[in-house]
Amino acid sequence: MMNRLLVGAVLASLVSFSGLAQTHSGFPVDIIAARPPQPVVADGRARLVYELHLTSFVPWPIELTGIDVLGGGANPLASYRGDALEKLVVPAEKLFHSVDSSDSAGKGRAIGEGHGAMIFLDLTLDPGVRPPAELRHRFSFSFAGKNGDVVERIVNGPVIPVVQEPAAVLRPPLRGPSWVAFNAFSNGSSPDHRRAFNAVDGRLHIAQRFAIDWMCLGPDGRLFHGDSKSNANFYGYGAEVLAVADAQVSDLQDSLPDNVGSNERTNRAITLDNIVGNYVTLDLGRGHFALYAHLQPRSLRVKLGDKVKAGQVLALLGNSGNSDAPHLHFQLMDANSPMGSEGIPYELETFTQLGVIEDSALLDSGRPWQPKTQEKPVVHRREFPVDNAVVTFP
């Protein structure tokens, strides 16, 4: 009897309320926002990066067929259907198998009974458009009715406030020419950071939401010369990493060995305790913490509790922890925990963009990169670098 009552209640919630002057949907799904988005400027356009958690309580499979994101007006700021929608949706059971949904193409929008999905949104506003005070969401679902006909339902999802406080403005964490911003804003073909969930003490976090892996190109346009199995052959290895603001050292590690040059993930035994390798965390105040990861062992020039000035040398770029080649992993987060925190956006005071690498696999093979002949260096101020941008720091 209880099961029949429950199913009856669910069925009642699926009927159309158009004749009852209802303004709300009773479709049994739960949609919540992981964290309100905060605008950050990249390439002259404001971007809002956030996630939605979707759980279905419908006692049969449903399909998510569309999402509209609205601001203050009636017209959507963005609409997602078909392949565009597929790229945003990752089934909950796939989150820890792969950070990319490509291995489940065509299945991400199909949500089973009691199943859930994560929706990764990256809303890019048109140039000059100010971020709205809040974001509204409209979801389209479909399922097969008893007679086999396709039934569609529209659900008004959560209204999410947009953080109005400007993103933190930081000094660059490195100096000099030809630094490549790998895995920055990577919500598409290379979502290593954007979708990198970590479970810490019973909570899921995306501490790396706005992380960048910085690697350096040499005068020959390559990441390394000679044998890539040697750390010393990478042009960025041993570079000084710099404090991005006046701050205090809140955490550090300095005793883990470097990996050997370019290496495979299968050769690394990774835990939460060693995933970031040797590192320094700076407390910038106001709930902002800056992480510098994969540093050289015994290269730290600061101690726990030290107060540092912007531009001060903290350590040397290395290849420790979960690192496949020498690089600096830098991120800003809301807690003093490399993985048990949420990544927050920031903008760099200034950098000069030399170009954008279209195929980073060429660099992995040791081939050189050169800017296109029509590309001219462009100075950016108070912006976040785009994915694969090649930049020079003061």
C-alpha cells in the first residue's frame, strides 16, 4: 500500500497543472547550485563559472533536453541543446572515472531512476555586458509515457545570486617571457582542473576550478630540449615562484622527491597527502588562500608563519607530487586546504599575451611553437589568462 501511495504521489506531480492556475512545477527533480558564481574577466569578456547538481526522483529514466540561463530580462543569456548541452553534463557515476564526459557521449543527458548528474556551466557574456544580479534557469525534460509517447516537462530551476564583489587582483606568480597557461578555463577538450572533484572528509570540492599549470617555452619555442626524461631539460624547471600579494605563509611541504622529467600517471602513487607535492600556501586575508604546487624539494625559502611581500621569492618550480612534467600549479581557494576547499577566481595585474597555442600535443612531442605572423603581442590588465595562452610577465 505504501509503495502504491508513493507512486501515486509521483504520478500526480507529473501531470500538467495548466488548468489549475499553477505557476510552479511539481516534477520530482532536485537542482541546486554548488556555489554562487563570481564574475572574472578573460579576453575582455566577463565569465561566470559554476556548477549545478541535478538529482532525479522520477521512478523511470528521464532525459535532460535543454537548459536556458536567464538574467534580468526575458531573453536567455545562453541556451544549451544537443551537443552543446552534452558537453556540460557528466553523470554522477562518471565523475571519478574521467574528468571528461566524452567517454559517455550521448548518455550524459539520460538520467536513471534515483541518479544524478553534474552540470558544468561557463557563461561568457558579450563584450560590455555587465553580469546580472542573479541567474535564473529553465530546464527541459522528456520521458516516455505509458503509451510510448514522448512527454515533455519544463522546470524552473534555482535562482542563483551572482557575487558582486570584484575578483581578487594578484601579481603574477612567475616572471619573464613565454609562460604557457595550460588547463586554464578548460571546460571543453581538456577539463583537467575545471571538473577535478576531490572527496575530502565526506564532502566533494573543486579546489582547482580556476587553477593554471604554468610551463615555460624556451628560445626555440619548445618546452624542453634533449631528453624529456630529465627535469633539467625543461626550460621552466628551477624558475623562481613569487608571492602574488602581501601575505602570510599558512602551510607548506618541502620533503617529497621530484618525479623524473616527463612521466606517466601509472608511475605515481598519489594520495591526498602527496597529490600537490611540495607546496606553499599563502593566506592573503579575506578568506583567500594561494597555493603553489609541485615545487622542487628543499627549495622553499620561507617558513610557516612568515610574512611575505608581493614579488618575494618563495621557492623553485619543480616536478613533485601528481605532476607529469615540471610545472607550477597555481590556484586561489577559499580555505587553507589544497583539496578540501573551493577554487575562486582571480585576475592578474598585467601580462602580455604573445598568442594562443592551438594544439598543445605538439609541445608534448617536443615540437616548437611560434606565434602566427599576424599575431601581435597584446597587453592585458586585470584579466584571467585564457587556456593555452602564451604570456610574458613583468
